Amino acid sequence: MLEYRVLGPLEVVGARGEIRLGGTKQRATLAILLLNANRVVSVDQLADDLYAGSPPVTAVSQVQRQVSELRKVLGDPGAIETRPPGYVLRTAPGQTDLDRFERLTSEANESQPDRASALLRQALALWRGAPLADLADEPFVVTAGLRLDEIRHAALEQRIEADLELGSHRELVAELEALREDYPLSEALAAQLMLALYRSGRQTDALAVFREVREVLVAAFGIEPGLPLRELERAILCQDESLAPPAAISSTAGQTVLAVARGPAVSGALLGVARLAADEVIVACLLEEEGHLGLVERLPREDGLRVAAFVSDDATADTLRLAIAHDVGLVLMSAPAELAVDAWLRAELGDILARCPTDIGLLIREGVDFTSRNDVIVPFGGGQHEWAALEIAARIAGAAGAPLVLLGTRGGAGRRDASRLLADASLAVQQVIGVEVRSALAEPTEDGLVAAVEGASLVLAGLPPGYRRDGIGRMRRALVMGATPPVLLVHGGLRPGGLAPRESSTRFTWSIGA
């Protein structure tokens, strides 16, 4: 599938690299269709935009010729459809960098500050300079460029706002001072700079920014700054407590995830989980032969994502090497078909699980979806690998803005329920990671476990201590085989986690050893 880029010089990228486009009129025709993707653009509009409102008498035939040539260049006759009174360029979701930008910013609007900041950084990284920079002299680009600059500027302000909420005021001062030179009339940026300076202990400098903005506005338009900026100045003068910086908490801070793909294709679900679990993701495609290098998927260029592909004749050694060399906090892999999980753990993953210093997550099933903000559920009994699963789940839930649920067993027949253990674990999560947790109890049976996780976005289950001898056990096998949501089986690494207590606490069982 072709990838179209308009947030910079116009580019079209196919499976074999960038596609060479023709002259200015051909590029301009494609740009107009892309800016109106999936909408009909009339021949008259194309002619007006291409010829600055003064089309020649041959404009219709020239437009037709440009579209015909574009179809040949793109290698897909159906990419541009004829739809009276003109043409429509069909694109799939995410096929253009502009669509990806808008999707990321939309998701950021519904996310918590740490997740919003990460999403907006990804969105802003899609920009490669001025939009359609190679067509800057075309009149239609002037109007389109202004609109695109506005949405970029709005995303930038939104990202800075999220970073301020995360307590990153000191780090923002230099960036905001540079932006103020580019946008001297922006009261929103001035307010953000004033707040960052004040929170950094520079009250005098914050008030100086207000005076500078006021002078510029009065000189240019004869108007005073707006009410929000004037109120911020008063609050700074009074040292209002509402301006105090928040605690700098990030559920993914400092974390790097290594996502390992066995082959040239990267699982979308695996990459999605990796992005939520960390602020930096390394994708390693381990290939069987040199000819597969040209088949490696093109992943969107964005902050915090690094990709490498190489031929590997020892996946275990290469995975360990990458995990140690890059000091990752989590290794993620897609598990094979459900029925083969036990054999895979014993044979192929035995050395990795035993020797890897970090946590390992094995993703079973695609379909990870956090758009509906469904629960992230952890069946929890207090075991070593279950604490690791809980820590990963807390980071993912915090980044996705999804509820985190700890699932334990009900009491009965002289058996105490797991609510005390869940309460202790919940307090640890809230203290260390700052994510709210809800507890729930279910019957300690396969059917009870499967019913309790139904509808979740993701279920994270720690491996049992005897997995090498007994496999994953019948309760986890019920999750793998009988439950609908994707399951992430977690093996805690050699490094101590941030949640598990030093001494083992009372453990409750889902018949783990069975």
C-alpha cells in the first residue's frame, strides 16, 4: 500500500521506496487530491487551483492528462476514481501522514497527560518542515499551508500543556523562549512561558514576559492582553497556590521496551502494547535469510521508536544481546498458536526466560483495543511473576487511560478471600506508579476466571513458578483457550521490580499448580 506524505515536501512511498513524481503540475494535482482525500474534487476546482483561477481553454483536457499520468506513476489505476463532476483519491486510514497526525491528536484529546504528551510528540514528529514545501509557490498551497500550520501549532500548544501538567516546567523554558520569538503575538504561548518560568522560581522573568507581550499588542493593534493572560499576571503577583507545580509522575518514565518480531512483519497489537508500556520502543525483526531484508515493514517515523532488522541464526542469543546492550525494561514477543504455548515455553524460550535480566511479555491473540477504555485486568495471587505482570499492567493502564482491575478469588469452605492481598497490591501500585486500581473477586474455577475477564482490553497473567515442568497450568490455559480478550503472559526478570515486597506475602491461588 502506498504511503502519502504532505507534512513537508510531497512524497509517495511504495514497497520499494519513494516513487518519483513528475513535474510541478502533476505534483500539484496529486497534492490537491490528497488535501481532499476521499472527497470528490471537481474538474473545475482542479483547474482553478492548478492555474491560479485563470485556467486556459485546454484546462479540462490538461487535468484529465495529469490524472491519467498519475494513475500510471502510482501503479494503481483504482487509486484515483472518476466521480462526476471530477475525481476522488481513495486512501485508507493512516495512509497519509496528515491522517495519522489527526488521529494521534484526536486520541491525545481523550488521554491522560503522560499518554497525551507521548501521542502528540509522535504526531509532531511526522512534520518534515513546511507542508508541501516543494509546491510553496502554488497559490492553493498558501491557504492549505495556513490551515495545516494552525493545526500543528494547536498540537504543539497542547503538548506543552500536557508537559506542564506532568511537572516538566524547567525543561520547557528554553523551548518556549524560542517559540516566543517565532510567535510574538501568541498569548497562549506567552502564558505557558510565564507559568513555566514562575514554577522554575523565576517570578520576575515571568512578569517581564507579560510586559513584553502587552507592549507588542498595544504597538501592533492598540489592544490590551486578553483576560486569561491578565489573570495569570495577577496570580503570579499574588503567588497564588493554584500555580504550584504538580508532582512529576509518568507511568512510563525511563522505560524502554524491546519488541521482537520473528520475521519481516511486526504485529500491530505487539507494537501497540509496547508503545503504551514505554516512552521508547525498539523493534527488532529477526530474519531467517538475507532476502527477507527487503520485506521488512515500513513503520511510521515517530519519536521514541527505533527499528532494526537483521539475519539471525540464534534468536535467543540475539534477543538477550539486544535486551542487555540497550538496558531495556521489558521484552515483548508474540506467542504462537494457543495449543503450542507450553511446548514453546519449555523448548524455544527456556534460555531466554532463565537468563534475561528483564521482564518478558508473551502476547497471545491480536485485537488489543483501548479506544473504548475497557479494563486492563490482572488475575493476582501474589506470586513473583504476577507482581511483574501487575507492574506492567499499571504502566499500560496509566498510559492508555484505562481502568486497572486486580482480580482475586472469592472465599468459601474455610478459605479466606483474596481481598486483603488485593488491597496491599493496590496501595503499592498507587504509591509507586500513581495509577488507581479497582479490586474484584471471582470464583476460583476456569469458568469463573474466563467470565470475570470478558470484555477486557487486555489481560496480564504472571507465569506460575513451575511452568518449566507443568506448563502454564489449567487456569492460565483456560485464559489462553477460553477467554476472548488478548492475553499477555508475563515472566518476571532477574532484576527486582518496583512493586513486589521483599518478603513473600500470603498468596492466593487460581489452582496455579494444576
